[in-house]
Amino acid sequence: MISGLRRASSTAMIAIGILAAVNGLWSGIAAAQQPRDANAQDRTWCENRQRTFAPDLRINGCTALIESGNLTRSDLAISHNNRGTAYQERRDFDHAIADYDEAIKLHPTYAPAFNNRGNAHQAKGELDAAIADYSQAIRFDFNFVQAFNNRGKAYQMKGDLDHAIADYNEAIKLNPNFALAFINHGDASLVRGDLNRAIADYSQGILLDPTSAFAFNNRATAYGRKGDLEHAIADYDAAIRLDPTYGAAFRNRGLAHQRKGDLDHALTDYNEAVRLDPKDAQTLTARGNVRQAKGDLDGALADFNEAIRLDPAYAGAFQNRGDLHEVKAEFDAAIADFSEAIRIDPASPTGYRARGFANFYAANYGAAVADLARAVADKPTDAYPALWLYLARSRAGDQTASAELATNARRFSPSDWPYAVVELFLGQRTPEATLAAPVKPDDRCEAQFYIGEWQLLRADRPAAIESLKGAVNTCPKDFVEATDARAELKRLGE
């Protein structure tokens, strides 16, 4: 499943401490020692007070100062720190860390260098080292708002939401106008599932910084998770107006349009997202989904293949390609893709459920049993996996199928569909009464399928063929019942 959160805003979430370094130490040094004319331009480049100089120019300026032999110990520490931020902007984290190391060696209580080294470690995924550095920065400057915010982000990346929220709260307490801390607090609330708090946090962040595209994007995600697609799309619109190159916002707006059933607008947004970032596997997978829904199976397969090529560890791409193979009745290929998705993400129940259905379609009933049993365990109050588990066990010749279904049925509501099918399988309802039970047309098509399966278990081939044809003719094509009805009819020679 594709998450609308984060993605394009990850680097913006970290406040680099270069301004604190420049304003905190450079000014005192400049007053005490006037630089030689030969160093004046280098110092301007290295300080980068207006944040206008490219990283290479800053690196050259700082390097010239460091090698000049004219700097005091503190002045030299600042030059290493500032060169580190330039290397970091180039994503050369090893050189950045080496410079921060040198700055700290020269000035062991230099909080901005600890903060910036923490940022570099965080960017490398070295979260424990990052937290240790942020903690040192806070130790030497207990009012260092950015360090609290950045440590909170590192804790959040580790999944420690309690410590993350505590740090964001401290940052907000120190600076109630710090928009980034509110936005990050919103992210943590969103991960926790506290959607109302997340929206409130993002709204405060937007009030403080109405130019924050990622705040609008993330608030839109919160609205989307509440099912409020109109507000979600409005916020994605705002994010895109603020940053027309924001590929994730186009992708996320496409998801919102797709959820509304507006496939044309969804495809337009996905196309733009792919144009902006052709290496984003999530966007390619999302576009593949829409192409598949619009009947462009070749285009969908091309997108899924490219997503897998770009990110072979993205389980979602394998899952979706497996779904496409199922639509094309290529069940062995579907099973292979679902198996790979499970290997990548063994904790996700989605892959097991999908593979269980695919094995059933392919008449691999024994293999289907193992996966469908996991699906039942994952959602014990959902009648559908239990029905398919019963069918798989029955088709595999397992005599415990009925007793297991009766046990599972205790968790279902007798007044809800498809409980009537449970009663049919347990011998408590006739096929005619089962077909009369549904109120909705989609439920009636399902009833025809399950009656067909019941008839197959009783070797009533002619009646089963008629029922399964009825399911194929009336069920939406993407229903699992329709997929298996087609597979059953093919095996029956129809």
C-alpha cells in the first residue's frame, strides 16, 4: 500500500545548524581579527549568510580558509562545520562527518557541529549515532530548538513515537512559532492514527508557514485517511501550487482521484509524477494500477516491471504485478510474485491472502489451506477467508473442514452477509434460500458462485456450471468469486 506521507519532504524535515554556527561564533571572531583581503571572498563563500552560494563554491571558500593558517581554533572549527554542511548538501555524508569530527575536536562544546553531524548520521540511517549527537548538542545548548526537533525525527524513524513527540513538544515549548516542529508532531500523530490531532498540528504549521508544501501534502494525507477526499484534494492542489515540482503531491492527488473513481484525473496526475521522478517505484506502481483498471494491461505490466527493476525490495510492486497476472489467469506467475512479496515483507497479511486465493484458482488446494489459515487468523471476524479456507480444505479432502467452519462461524454476525453461505456449507440452508438471502446485487452474484462451489462438492456438474456462469455474468470482474468462477469453468471444459 502506498503511503502519502513523507517521501518528498524528508530532507526538509531536518534543520541544518549552519546559521547558528555563523551567527553564534563567526561574528565575534570577525570583530577580534580582520581577515586579510585575500581571504575576504573565501570567508563570504564559506559563511554563506544569505544561503545563495552553491555547495562547491562554499567548499572551495572554506577549504581556502582552513588551509590559510590564519584562523584561530574557534574560527577553524566553524570553517570545518560550514564545509561539512556544504558536503552534506551534496549528499557526501562521509566527508561531511569528517569535517564535523574535526570541528568537534577543535571545539568540544560546539553544539551546532553535534547537531549537524547528527543530521548526517540520520541521512545515512545511523539513527543511534544521530540521537547521541543531538543529545550532545542539547547538553551544550539546552535551548537548541532544532536539535530537539531533529532528535524527535530520529526517534520517529526508529518507531519510538513517545520520545519523538516529547522532543517535538519541547521544541514547540521553546519556540511556539516553530512551524516545522508542529508539522513533525503531525507526522507522529498521523503514524499513531490520531488523525484529528495530526490535522490540527498541520493546520498550525500551515498558519505559521503558509508556504510549506509538505505541510499541505501531509494534511491532505490525514484528510484522505479520514475519507474526506474533497479536503484532501484541495490540500494537494495547494501543495502543487506552492511547489509544481512536488512529484509526491501529484502521486498522492492521483490516489485521491483514484479512490473517488476518477481514473482519468488519477492517470493525469500519475503521468506528471512519473515525469517529475521517473525512478519512483511507488508512483509507477500506482500508475500501473490505474492502467490496469482502465484495461491497459500491457501498460500496467510495463509499469510494474519498471518499479521492480528500480526497487527489487518493494513488496507492493510484486503484489500488484501478481494481481495483474491473476486477471490474465496466469496463476503460477501470480503465485511467484505473491511469494516474493511475502519474502520481502513476511509480516504483511496481504500477500498470504492473495497467494491463498491464487493457489485455489490454480487448484493447489493444499497450498491454499496454509495461506488462507493465516488470513483467517489475521481477520478472525471476516467470514470470507473462513469460507475459502473451508472450500480449500474440502477440495483437498480434509474431513475437518466443516467442524473448523462451524468454530470460525461463532465469530460472525448471523444477520450479516455472507452468513447465509456459512449456513449453506454447514447444511443449515438450501441453495434456494441462500440465493434469496442477499439484498445487494453484488452479494447475489457471490451467492451464485458459492452455490456453484457447493454443487461441485456434491459432484453436481451441470448445476455447478449454470451457477458459475451466473457468477461470471453478474459479478464485477475484479471479484475473487468471478476470477475463480472463470477458472472453475475452464477446468470444467466450458
